[in-house]
Amino acid sequence: MARKAAGVKEDAPPEAAPGPGAGHDIPGQVVLVLQGGGALGAYQAGVYQALHDANVEPDWVIGTSIGAINGAIIAGNPPEARLARLKRFWDGVAQHGSATAGWLPALDHWSRDVATVTQGIASFFTPRAGAWMGVHTPVGLEQAAFYSTDPLRRTLAALVDFEHLNGGQTRLTVGTVNVCTGRMRYFTNRDAPMDVNHVMASAAFPPGFPSVRVDGEMYWDGGIYSNTPLEAVLDDRPRRDSVIFAVQLWPGSGPEPQSVWQVMSRQRDIQYSSRAESHLERQKQIHRLRHVIRELGEHLPKTLRDKPEVKELLGWGCGTTMQVLELDAPRFDGDDLNKDIDFSADGIARRWAAGYEDTAQALQRAPWREAPDPMEGISVYRMGACTREA
């Protein structure tokens, strides 16, 4: 089965034209998928800057938690304003200074973590004193958290133009989980207008941050259910050819831990990597079956293909290709259990730079130019993932 020219296939409606990423040799829509991971999300900002500098703007951004925040800033601004707004956000959460002027890094890390836990971050979250003193006190779900995220609400209001976001130039999808049903729900500006509550809900990681009410239901950070929102694009209908930059902040694989502290850190890596590899394997099987159905349809006589019951069955097939570039954030020497609250200016800068470097290399490699197996609907390319010096 020969692959058609780059662009939108018949699986998508005719009016669904390629977006900003289509001006290059990238086939189909450009999708940016962003995991949750707190301070690790600076890597995502570097990924976006490399795309922007290469004149590749995403048609669709999908994010959870910090990925939803970065995604809202990207989709909620015109391309020429996005980098400046991302920089304002990350400059605003960056912590400067050192308790020992760098002479005792371990003490610096400890004092930094303690400051974040006890004082919060002025533009992001602040402690609720009452919560620390009475965890059994009924206060209502919207108050049942250790921190207030009112500062984040104000920050998002200043950095995200929701009128622009809902104009539809760039699609945004954010992942949440319903507090009462335990089911994952993705909100997208393609289906209905979005506001700050949708982004806040996707970043409402309990018990630190309070849940957020949307359409009468309470939601938490989707990362507690699935921190890799890749399925949102792979299950999307109508399906379109896509090149997906899947930015993964938590390593799925790693060395054997040698201490209790390392065990706790490794456990978090596994938990928040959210089975990305198994998700992809399942989706590859499903997409291959779709291609098989489509190929079988080509061998049926036209008179048989035109029968309503056969048309319905053939409707399960497709010919779209999904090319997934996995950009894995590196480990840095000194990374530990609390790396996701490392909002130090140096930590943010090195993760941002790593994201930029890894993405620039991926763009130079351009694996989407390789001819895909005509029977495989999904191709996966692994980028990044190494240990670097701090």
C-alpha cells in the first residue's frame, strides 16, 4: 500500500487543512505532547524554543500539569509572543541565590527544597497554614490542599490570552481526572471554549494543590491517572498524518538504586513515566490493524465495498501515519527524589538548554523523511535520554 503525499488524508474532513507546521517537509500536523513534572518542565520550554527557531510551530499542543501550563502559554499566544511569555513564566518561578555560595552543593539542594516546601513560589503557589495543622479538618474539596494556587491563576491570566486560545489557531488539549469518578478527561478548545479553570484543573496535583471545578465537576491533575497524554492524539478522530514530539520528563528506565533514597526516586520515575512504552506498543498494534483493514478493503470488489454493512466495517480502517519522536529529558548529576521541585535558576537554565539541544538534533536528523513501513501506522524514534553533568 503506497503512502500518499504529505498532508491530510481522507481520514480527515476536506476542510481540515494543515496548520503552521505544514510549511516544512514535516508530513501532516505537528503535535507537541507534554508530560507533567513540575520544575522539569523547563525542558519543554527548550523543546518549544528549538521548534520555534526552526520555524516549526505546533498545530496541536497536548499537556498535563506543567505540560498544560506550558501548552496554554504556547497555544494562548501568537507565535511571535510565545517565547517571551514562556520566559516570563519560568523567570517568575526561578529561585536565585545559594546558602553556601556553591561550596556545599548538598546543603544548597536541601535548603532550596526546604524553602520551596515551606514558603512556596510567589508566582505559583503559597502554603495554607491551616492545612498543615489540621489534615483531618473538613474544609471542602476546593480548600483541601497544602497550598493555594491563587498565584498561578493570576500568573496564567497575565500570560495566556484565552480569546486568542479559543480562536482556534492552535489546538490545545489538557488532561484531567475526575475526582469522584476517577476517569480521565481531556478538555480541548476544538470542542468548546476553554478558560483558566481548565488549565488550573490539569495542574491541580493533590494533596499539594486543590481540585478545580469545571462544568460542575471537580478535577485533579491528569498526571495521577496518566502522565503521558499521548493517547489523546493517537485516539483522536478524525485521524490525520502527524509528527508527534512527545516530551517525556521522567525516565522509564534507569540504573539499579543503591539506597532507600534512590529507591524512592526510582519509584517516582517509574510512576510518572506512566507506562509510555506500553501505551505506544498497544497503539502500534491497533494502528497496524487499521492499516490491515484498509489494505483488505482494496482487495474487495467495488460492488462489495459499496454495501452499507461492508462500508461500516471498512470504516475501522485508515491509512494515516503517526511518527512519534520521543524526546527524553536527561538525568543530571545530583538529580534526586526532589528534582521536580528544583526551581533554582541554574536548574531551570540547564534543563531548558538540554531541551533545546535535543530538539535541534532531532530536527536535524528529521526521521520523518525515512520511508515508513506501509503496513505500520506508527513509527517511533528515540531521542535524547542520557546523563549529563550539572
